[in-house]
Amino acid sequence: MQKQKSAIRMEKMQEAAFGDDQVSEFKEAFEMFSGRKPTITKAEMRQVFKQYGVRISDDEFEKVFQEADAGGDGTLDFPEFVNMMSARMRQTSSEDKLLKAFRTFDPEGKGFITTKDLTEALTTLGNPLNTREMSELLAIAETVPGEVRYQQFINALFMKK
């Protein structure tokens, strides 16, 4: 009874956070992949990710699934499923924002920013990086001398293949 009340409370909070349309889409996807069962298995969840083109390493998938599986039973009920998907949506939103920020410095759409331009921006604008922080960032981001290929950097940052 307590678990049922908790699940109802969770669904109400999710509806408030997402709106009825998005919760309905989540519910439809959940039912489709779970075969209308009350839970979805790890294998079914992996299929959801593949179906929607979510690229995630096996290790990251395991981590994300375990975090979502609040009951620890190896399956996700609907509230757990929504929590997992909303976390992925927040990550995607962060990736999109970062990509847009990089593209601001790449008006010609070449796919890279010069190291000089990136360094100037990140050491003078907003919350500026210090020399050590900038060196650490460039050690990861500068895959071609003098250039930062930002899509590769974003992929590495968010652990995509």
C-alpha cells in the first residue's frame, strides 16, 4: 500500500514537471516496450535506447539503469522509467546548449574553433578559466594542433562513442 501511494505521488510530481502530453508520450513508450506489463526489463530498456538512437556505452547504460532502478529488482516501473528518461533528456539538453555555444564561435560551420579563439573566450568572458584550467581543457579538447573539434569534444565529455 505504501509503495502504491508513493508511486501515485511520484506520477503527480512527474505530471507537474512535464505536462500531460509528455507524460502520455512516456506512458505510451513504456507500454509499447514493456508489452503492457507493469515493469520494463533491462533488455527492453536497452531496446528503447537503440530504437530512439540513444548512443550510450554498456558501462554508462549499466550505471544509468542501476540509478533508475530504485527498487533494486532489475526492472523499472513507470515512475522509475520517467526518472531515467528525464535524466537523459536533461543531458541531451545540456549537450545541445554546449553545441550551440560552440557554434556561436564557428559562424562558418567548419566544425572546429581555433584554440586561440576558444582560449580568448574562456579566459575573458563570463566566469573565466585560469591558466591551469585552460591547459587541462585543451589537453582533452585539442585533438588537432590549433583546433578544437567541438563535436568530438562534446562526445568525449558526455562519454559517447
